[in-house]
Amino acid sequence: MSLDHRTGEASVARFERSPLAGWPHVHSIRLPTPWRSNSVQAYLIESDPLTLVDCGLDDRASRIALDTALEGLGYGVEDLRRLVITHYHRDHMGQAASLKSRASSLEILAHVEAAPMLEAFSLGENPNVAGVTDLFLEFGVPAEIVEGIRNWRRAVLDSEPPRCSPTVVDRRLREGDSVVFKDFALDVIHTPGHTAGHLMLHQSDSGVLWSGGQLVSGAIANTENYYTDDRPDPADPLGRRPRFRGLVEYRRSLAGLRRRSIRAILPGYGPPILQPERALREAALFYDVRIQRIERSLRSVSALGEAVSAFEIWRALFPGEDPVKEMWPHLLTVIGALDVLEEQGACITERRADGALVHRHAVRGRG
């Protein structure tokens, strides 16, 4: 433990030099968060150009931590030339705008699908927040509960500092692009699921993968699910609006990663993952178990000649949860599982007289 000379506050070590054998020029930086995760990982790539991967929240604690870590590694913010943002969540892109104001030569890179959200960042307008109440209504949540969720979320957002500002993206990345350094290059992989515009960086010769929030140590990433258009899809017989179906995309992204040569993962949370195949397998299994559980629920009600809404499945699986404050992540998992089952031909979706979507089980492959 040391004393920060700018604040007089005690601080633990904020960085680790070369946490991955064979990569002496890559250093991990721990940036604090006020949430259960406690800290998020950024990475300084000490090459030409000097590059930071992700940057933590924009608050005093995180700024001090980043400044202290850079100083300990022999640099200042003004030395940074490039910032790669893996996805638009605040704990990964929060400091981008303030870093840009302090480092005049800084170039900010992000996936093309994430760039609009970074440039128009707003807590209240995050599509995973703003449109989720409409999503819940369509999946059978009673209107009074949806109103309670809306009011609760509004109160939470109003009481919380944004810890992030909109930032201009200088270079929009796509699958197959490269982030080039003096002596090597990192391939850009588009890995939607945790967010729509999530990217990873892969060094094919060494098999090192920067995984952002999609693969982390000691936990499984959640997946987003939100409308992408206000208008019904004319090709959909039920008149459903187009959606980002995060769990469907997450499973596809995992399958794509398993076809690559990956020997080590540098995650957005926790230490390096040195058994990447195991991590990929466990992430897939985590959701496979939940999908199977929801399929069993569908099969049970279908045997009675009934159809069931996502809300009714959630209520049966989590009877003790508060629907206003606790339902959100689990209901999104239920909706994601139904998306997967529908894609696999194991779920038939219909529209009830009140407009809500209901589901029944189908033998796989027979519609």
C-alpha cells in the first residue's frame, strides 16, 4: 500500500506488469467501480502507438487509479495515442471523453455498431433501459408491474451520477479489421451478445484474446435484448418489432470463438484466463442449462394444451423474486431462451388476444 501524492489517500497497487507470460509489453490496470464487481480491467499495450484497451468509469476514484497506474508504468495520460473500446457499457468507456480532452493526439476506436451509442451516450436513452418496459409488456408482464419498473428505474437513474460522457469515435471497426502496432497486429472480432457492438481483439500468432465484457473470470456475462426499430417487421407474421436478440447472438459468438486458436484470454474482469477452452465451454453450458430448464417448463404446460407467457415462466421459476426490483435480469434470460428455442424449432410463439406473446413447446425441427 502507498500514499497517493496528489490526494494524500492510501491506495493499493492499481496495475500489474506483464500479467501474461510472453507478453512483457502488455500491462493490466484495475479501475474501481462502486458495484459488486469492485473493479474493471483495462490494458496498456506498451508499443507504438501506446494504446489503452478500455478505460473504466469517469469518476474521481477511477481517474486517480488510471493516472496512478500510468505513472507507475512510466507514462502520463498525455502519452496515450489510442484507446480501443470493447463495448459501450460505462465501466469500459466512461473515461473516453475526459481522456480525449487531456490527450490531444488520442484516437478512439470502437465497433461500428457501438459508435452511435458512444457518441450519444445517455443513461436514460440506453436501448437496453429505455425500451425494456415495452419489451416486458409484449412478453406478458402486467401493466402495473411495468409501470412500477419504469418508476423504480427512473428513480435509480436520477439518483446515480452518469460516470460517463458521450465521446466521438475516430475510427469505426468491423469484423476482419486490424489494430496495427509497430511489430504486430490485433485482429478485430465482432462478438455480439453481451452488447450488439461488442468487439474482441485477437493476436493470431500467440493466440492471445482481449475479451472485454463477453468472457470474464469467475462469472458469466449477461446478454442484452431490446428493440431496434419502432415499427413492426413486415416479414413477421405476428407483427413483432425487430430486436437485438442477445442470447442467440452470444451463443453464435461463442461458437465462432471455439473455431479460433486461443491460448490465453485477457478479460475485462479478473485475472488472465489460461484455460480458454474450458471458459468457453462453461459459458455455453451456463446458458444451455437455463435454456433446457425453460424448455421443460414449456413442455409441461404444452402437455396440458396451454400456452404460457415469458412472465408466467419467470414467475414459476423465481416465485420469491420482487417483480419490480429483481425480475429484470432473469426475465431477460427467459426471453433470450425463448428466442433460442424458437430458432431451434422447439418453441411456437403466438399472440394472445390482449397483444401479449405466448409460447408452447414444439417437437424440434417440426415447427
